[in-house]
Amino acid sequence: MAKVFAASIALSLVAAILISMLLAAITCLIHEERLIYLVLMEGDALAFREQASMDQHSSTMHPNSEASKTHEHLVSSHDLFLQSTLDTGSYNKLHSYKHIINGFSVHTTPSQAERLRSGPGVKLVEKDRGVKKMTTYTPEFLSLPKGIWAQEGGDTNAGDGVVIGFVDSGINPFHPSFAYDPMLPFTSNLSRFEGACMTGPLFPPSSCNGKIVAARYFSAGAEAAATLDASKDFLSPFDADGHGSHVASIAAGNAGVPVVVNSFCYGKASGMAPRARIAVYKAVYPSVGTLADVIAAIDHAVLDGVDILSLSVGPKEPPQDMLTFLNIFDISLLFARKAGVLVVQAAGNKGPASSSVVSFSPWSVGVAASTTNRRYPSSLLLGNGSILNGVGLSGPSFGNGSVWHKLVLAKDAVKIKGTSPKTQEYIEECQHPEDLDPKILLGSIIVCTFSAGFYNGTSTLGAIINTVKALGMEGFVLIANPSYGDYIAEPMPFAFSGILVPRVDDAKVILQYCEEQTKRNEKGTATEFGALAAVGEGRLASFTGRSPIVSRFSSRGPDIIDMNKNLADVLKPDILAPGHQIWAAWSPMSASEPLLKGDSFALLSGTSMSTPHVAGIAALIKQHNPLWTPSMIASAISTTSSKYDNLGEPIMAEGFEFNSLFPATPFEYGSGFVNPNRAVDPGLVLSSEYADFISFLCSLPDIDTGAVVAATGEQCNHPFANPFSLNLPSVTVSALRGSVSVQRTLMNVGNTTETYLASVIPPNGTNVCLYPTWFTLTPQGMQHLEIQFSVVQPMQNFTFGEIVLTGNLNHIVRITLSVLALSV
């Protein structure tokens, strides 16, 4: 009996332990946060299946066609895999990727994701890193009206027949930059493109008007990652943010659209390829953006048949546990390239830090950002006759500078009996009108200070504007805080007079003048204000000075292979284009930038802005040379670019310090500043195709060939001897020891036989020999160029040079050289 009782107790204990473990597991499952994961599966996607009856550049699938059956099979295989691998109720599938990659995205817990990694047929599982936005006069700056536009029949034909796809925040279909003009109908036949027009809030069927030829939105990832705000996160292609409209109009906006903000006309805006067609793939929302949605958008853009894909959005950071080239986002771009689509990608806005580029792969064109020679100077006139320069897109104060207004420091206008905390910096930033005395400030110009709140993001220019409006002031001056140093001022349109004075030296002049003209009592409280000022006109552009200059924010090379910043034998960025203070279309809703609410145009800076410049230029090249492959277009853009500015001197770059400039290198500007009129007729091109990119991946140092197979489905049967053997329009050797031979293959894309003379400027610390030193090529003829590098002196850092191929028909082809010479 005792034995039976003991056994019963033991069984009860075991049962209790099992129940406890089960409850713990359930509790863990309940409380484990769900994340978004991207999954790559074995097997070809639709675009690369030989049996598919659907044309590669058509979205038409008949229900009983082989392509349609394959499509349905891929989707059902993803569903069945998830059902058999993960616990019921533990996941939500977001997208099936079918056209250029075979995979899906899923919203589930980390523990369930671990099950995916060991599932049958799984090649890669990656956590979604999220995406961010990489945030007119430029046609004239690039000499387009008298160059390639004229060759193609003017701005009424430039880019016609080419479709540019934009993966971004959508588009404002009511903007005149995207209007269809029935008096100028499109004459080209888009036989290779078939897109659809999804409708929804603020996006009626008429939005796809012939200029906009497709519009879709992808929201499953966004809806899983955050609670969307129905007042701005519209489930339609409509752009509530403005960013997507801005980039689309830079590349392909209609020509000659008046830029009017606050009733002032700043000129006329035109896209780079004003007659190119626009396909919209919304994947980023004001509240959130996910890689899951972006990859789904890329997948569908290629299915629709876009010619060029413009990406001004991208991952927030490099991948954590894999090579930069082998994450699912970059692999998607590889397969887009394989399908015949040129991918133009923002280099990133994390400059001037070294190796800050987020465009890693040689199969995409990474674009850096530069200034133009357009400036918007403004001035502040003090009552003592001093004139200080600043920035502000506003009209002059009342009287056009001839009427003086009281100038008051914010700290001297504090309410005596106010209840808010009155730290000096809190008051001086002018963020809260309730803290200031309207009797003192009515009709005056207030002096605010750029202090801690602006640096930590708690203070905004918009709040200053609200303060000025609320208290009936004439305007404001935002000066640098001497304790913090100079700040970077970007022009913003103000509906009343305002000026940003970013230099400490100028701020000290203003502060001293105010103190001299202000009377105080024994407690230091201001009792009489004698300082006077007037704000000058700030909306008129001047076209002077050095340009282009690489913008401070523009991300820099050298390119990296992994998070440990091991160097890659790839030049990044690829090219430099205008990206600083660019006027373009905007969405008046302006969900992410309250300061621009109500405006139809915005003046923005970022590699987001430089990227569509290159996408539009690529469209012009594609129109002129319709049979060219993406690599031929990319090569033409690179080899015809310039390393010199408008003064004929080497391009400079902005550094960390305010107003600091230093000589730029290819790690700032890539091959150089884009020259569209030369790129359309480059003479020679260097071409790399899909198989070459696989050979490149297989030749990476210490590469796990299984990782290449997992990411691409391709075996490493033909690796290059070195990664720098990839036939790019540049040569980058990140670890040169002794001597090495590199080959580049060139093709004559001209219509005439031409003879080229080869010369070289070797990077410091190296000797470079070329074989042959001259050659003659017939049209479509090919030439191998042997490049022999030898270290003559080890160097601490990369050094740079170039190969120059000069043709007797005036073609000049430049191949940039970047070398880190380690040992003789």
C-alpha cells in the first residue's frame, strides 16, 4: 500500500512538472514579441523558369497557362510549408515573393523563426531590418535642354517609351508634374510593360492617366510592424508623405511646371526625363517602412516590366550576420538585374563617415549627392549698419528692409508670472509661445537660439514658426549658440520673414548689439528695447560659387563586405549627382513634415534626391540606345563622368566641420559627377552580366560557397581568381601585395571604327602598366585590356588614379583606380 501511495505521489509530481513546463512554454509564446522575417526558398522564381509561358516583361497570366499554374504552386507551397512547420496561430504570412525570388515574409516569434531555419527547402532566414527614406534647376545645371533633350526632340519627347519604377511612399496623382496633357499624347508603344492601377483613398481610377501607367501599394509588412494611422497611412498608392512624389518628379516629372510656394514663384521644374512614364510601388508609410513590403514592391515592379528601378529608400543598417552582398534585399536587386532591370539606389545619408554607404553591391548603381551652384542667400540688417548673411526662403520684413522693427532676445521676453520651467536654453529656443510676453513681442523680430533641444531633436523650426504666428511677431532670427558652435542651416520656405544665422561669429555680433541697445533694471530684467533690425529678401537665387561639392550627409566608401567593415573590391558610391536643395513635387498633406503642410513643392536634400536624377538620365540613355543592357548603361554613366568642378578644379567634399572642404576622392564621388550628354554616346562600355556576378560572389575572400548557393541557387563552378576581376567600369583592389594582373573587356558601341590610345595615372605607391597601349575597334568589336599593378611603396591608406582611353573620334573613357598598397 505504501509503494502504491509513493508511486501515486511520484506520478503527481511528474504531472505537475509537465504542466508547469507547458504553462511556461505557453507563457513564453504569449509574451514573445513577434517580428518580421524574410525567407528565401529553394527553386527558381517565375521570371527564370524555362517552362513559364508568360513573357518575362508582361504581367499577363491566363488562368490555365503554365505560368499561372506555377504562380499558384509557389504560393500554395509557401502556405503548406508554414502550416507544416510553425504552430497554428503563431504566425501571419505577409507576402509571397514569386517573380524574381522564391520566398515569403512572415510575422512570427523568434522561436518560431528558428524552426524555419531548419525547415526543408529553406535557404535563408533574415530578420527585417526596416527601411528609411534617404532624404528645379538641375536640368539646366546638367546642360540637358541643349544636349540630349535636343537630340531626342526636346522636352516633349525626352524619355518617351521608357518606364521608371519608383519604390517609395507613393505619389500625389493630382500634382501638375504628373498630369497628362491631351494636346501632347504619348506616341510610344509600351509593349513590354503591363501594370495595374490599384485604387483606394485619395487615389481614384483616373489617377493612372497615361503619365502614371501603374500604381500599387504593399502594406502587409507595415500593418504587422505597427498600428497604422488611418488619417495618413492610406491603404492606396496615394502619397501622404511627399517623399515619393518628390523623387518621381525629379526623374520623370513634366517639363516647365511652375514652382509656387507661399504665392512666390521660384521658377519652373522639370524631370530629367520629362516624357518617361511612371510606375508607382508604394511600400513606405508615414508611420513605418519594412523590407518585407519593399521586396514585394521590387518583385512586382520587375513582373510589370519596368525598365529602370529607382530606390530612394533602403535598409536602415547593414545586415548583422551575413555578407552585405548576400542579404535578401541585395539578392532581390541581383535578380532584378538578371531580369533586365537597371537598379539605381541611394548611397545613403550617413556621411561624411567612412564606409557609411548602404548601397553595397556591384549590380546596383549607388548614387552620392552633391550641391549645385544655386544658393538662396538672405540677410539681416541691424540698426547699427551691420549686415549679416544667413539662409531663409522668405520675403523681406515689412517695408522691404527700409522699415525698422524692434529686435528682442527671447530671454528678455519671458512672462514675469509664467508657470513653465524657465531654463535659459528652454526659453531661448522659442518653442512655447505661452512662456513669452505678447506685449513685448507684438510686431517685433525675436532672436531664438539653436541650442540643446535642436541637437537632441526635441525642438523644431516649426515650433518657432508657431510661436511667431501666435504672438503676432514680424519675424524671427535663429542664431547659433556660442556654447555649441556653428550649425548647418538649410533653406525652408516661411510664410513670413525669417532668417537662419548659423555662424557663431555672426551670432556674437547680434547678441552684443542687442545687449548694447537694451536697458535693464537692477535685477537684470529688460525694461527698454533699443535694438532694431530688418530681414532682407531671401527667395531670390544666386548662381555663383564652386560646384559640384560632395554634400556633407552623402555616405562615403570604401565599400564593405560585412558588419566588421572588411573591405570589398568594389567602388562605392558609383556616381555623383545633384542632391542638395532640390525643388520638386510634394504632397500638401505632408504627413511627416508639418512645416511643409499645404505646399505643393518642397526644397529637399539627400541621396534620395540624387538617385532619381541618375534614374532619369538612365531613361534618356535607354531611349537613345534601346537595346543596351543595364550594365552598358551603368558603364556609360560611370566612364563619361567628370572629376572636376565648374572652376576646372578637382571636386571638393564637405567634411565634419562647418564650412570645411577637402579634396574629394572616388570614395566620395565614385567615378565622378554625372555627365548625361556624354553618357549617351560613351564610345566604349564595360559589361557584366548575371553569371559574372555569381563568379564575383564565389571569389570573395574566405567565402562559404554554400552561402552563395543558398542565396542565389547557383553553384560556384567558375569563380574569378580575385573579386576585382569583375568587369566593372572601375578597378578597386583593397589589399594589393606585390603585383597583380587585372583584365577589363571593352566593347565599341559607336557606329564607326575608332582607334584608342591608353594612358594611366597610377595611384600613389604603385606602378601600373597597360597592354595594349593602343587599339582599334570596329562597331561592336571587343578588346581585352591587361592592367598590371605593382607596389613600389606601401601606403597607409587607399590611393587613387585612373586609366584614360582617348579615341580619335573624341570619345574619352575613364576607368577609376582605387588601390590599398600593402607590401612590395
